[in-house]
Amino acid sequence: MRRLIDLFKKITLYNKWFPYFSETYMYKWVKTLLAKWAVLKYGDPSQGMFIVGVTGTDGKTTTCNFIHKVINDNLGKALLVSTANIKVGDKEQFNHYKMTSLDPAHLQAILASAKQAGCKYAVLEVASHGLAQNRFAGVDFDLWVLTNITPEHLDYHKTFENYANTKKKLFLQILKNKKSVKYAVLPKDDEKGRQREEELNFDKMLTFSTAASSSVKAENIRLGVEDTAFDVSYLGQVYPVKMPLRGKYNVYNALAAFSVWLLLGIDPHAIGSSLGNLHGISGRMEKVEHDGVNYFIDFAHTPNALENALSYMKEITTGRVIVVFGAPGRRDVFKRPQMGAITHKLADVVIVTDDDADDENRVAIIADIVAGIPRKEGENFFILPEREFALKMAVNLAKPGDVVLLAGKWHEQVHYTNFGKRKRNDRKKLEEILKK
């Protein structure tokens, strides 16, 4: 088996040159085989653990961190595996795999290690690629959370329906697995969320919303520069919540998590207390303040997420909104001009730069983005492929009262460029520029 794994790793090195390999039945078959081998090797660790899976287009990482925090505070030691971080109880490390859904062997090893360390709960972020490639084979989930579904990864899934149906796989896995009680949490404001509620039958299910009639609903939302406050309505009771995280989309993330906690029987008053003690998550509305300018680093990499982030920027400032962003290579070409159009509509100053161009021509990527921006270059619109120069321009342009949104993969530690991989720390680079 070890030789098979080593051979498979060598084959997958050529994904860059054969981009469709990961879509083949061979690839998925080998992933399933690796998962089954890992389950046997590590003693089927998901059995005896309560496993929460979180999927969706936006908000997965934040929702996972919310769920983990309150479970860990109130029910016992818990494992977290998300795009940004991996936690065993309170011990945290950066997710250096640069993958939302880990390879089956890595995942089973982490589950086994966490179980041995005393974790009875696990919260796993689940990407559509991971589901399509059977990376979670051998993991028996108890509870499924859907944050939302908007078009993404269509380069891989081809159509929006294929993408949505891949997310649905997690539902179906839970309904067929060995666990005795099956749970689900769904977004009532989302079309696919409503559809899943109608077509699937779980033992226990809650829906969440800010607008529609739902089991758990947020009302009286107050957005601030430093925090967000709102009331949660559930079974005729109202629970006030104040958390040190920003933006209306974080209200949605908190509602999804709140629904999980209610299903697990955690006292709603204890939930409010835990939410009040949340700390920021890498690349999720990280704030840096300097000379009256607020800089926000946020992993807004889809049209929906970018629109939400910029809308929040406009709500919290009387000054200008400056955005610096790009798009990754070899992924979802269709959304590039859409993101350009959104920045044109909502930002006063637009700076387009590189964001993991990988082996796709970065000039072509930028041209796709610019197609959605009907401004003349130089008129509050600039193109600077080198990220450091783009950062410097944003800092030089910003005046007291302005906000600057650094949207995309600014929080990551490796940059995939046309010239190979480069180490990076954009937050540190921003702070160095500000000091100068």
C-alpha cells in the first residue's frame, strides 16, 4: 500500500500539466482506496466521535471556528480542521497543507491523534472537491451544515447544478451511515438550502435566516467597526448576542453555528458568552489601523463574498473605500469580470493585482477582471501585478477616514506566481510599509 501511495503522489505531481486528471474515475478510485486503507490503519477514528461537517460556498472556515469554540468551551475537547487552522482543544496551528479537504491519510491520522488526545467531537470543513474526490470516505458524519451555495468551482464541476449536487453528497452520506441520529442545519435565505429542506428527511433539523421564517432567526442587527450585535430568536425566546467580529455575513455564520449548538443541547445563554470571547480568524476581516485608516484583510474570493465585504466597508466609513484584489489562476474564469464589476460598483478606488496566478498568464487573468471594470486606468483604477507595489499604492492613496480592503489570499504564507512559489506574509509586509 505504501508503494501505491508513493506512486500516486508522483502521478499527482503532474496535475499541473494534466488538469483534468483529478476529475477521472482513476483518481477518485485511488482516493477511496487510500481512505479505506487509512481507516483500517488508524482504527476507524470517526466511530465514537461526534463529527460535524460544514460545507457551502462562503463562510465555511468562520462557521467551523464558531462551532468548535462553543463545543470546546461547553461540551468537551474538540478537533477543528479548517482551511485556515487546525485545533486540538485549545492548541492551534496554521493549516500548512493549503487545502480545505485534506488527503484521506492525513485526515484519518489527525482524527486518530485527536481522539487519542481526548477529543470526543470533531468539526471538519468540507469542500466540494473533497466530496467529489471521495476524500471523506470512511468518515461517518453526525451533523451536516450548509452555509450557502453560489456559483463556484465551475471549472471543475462544469455546471452549478453539478456543484450543488456535490454538496448534497454530504447529506446523503449522513443519511446512509452507521450513526443512530442524523442532524442537519440549513440556510432558509438560500434557494438550495430551502430545496434541501424539502427533499431530505433528517431526524433533527434546524433552519436559520435573517429575513425568512426559520427555526433560528437574527433580528435587530447592529454593525460596527469593532463588533457586531444582534438578537437571536428561537422558540419564542430572544437571546442577545455581541461578538468581536465584523459584517452581516458573520451574522449568518453565527446563526449556522448557533443552530448546531442548539441541536447539541448547549444552553443559549452559554452560547452568547462564548461568542463574546471569540478571537479573529486569519484572513477573515483582520483589521490593521494606522493614521486614521482602517485596513481589512479578508478572504473574499467569490463575487458574493466580495460584494458582502465591500457593502460592509461602505456601511462603516464616511470616507472612501479602496479595494486591492485579484483572482487565482486555472479557476473559475467566469467570475473574474463579475468581481471586477462589483468593485466598480462599490469601491471608490480599485487596484487590481496578482493572487496565486500559478501557471496561468497573470496578464490574461488581470485582463479578464478588467473586462468588468468600465473605468479608464488612472481614474481611481490601477493595475499593479506585483502585490507589494499594489500594497504601497493603497497605503499612499489612503487618507484618514478611508478604509482599505485587501480581498483574496492575503493571509496565506505561500504565493503561487508565474515565476514559481514564493514565501509571503502580506500582513507583515503591510505593517512594514505602514512603518515607513
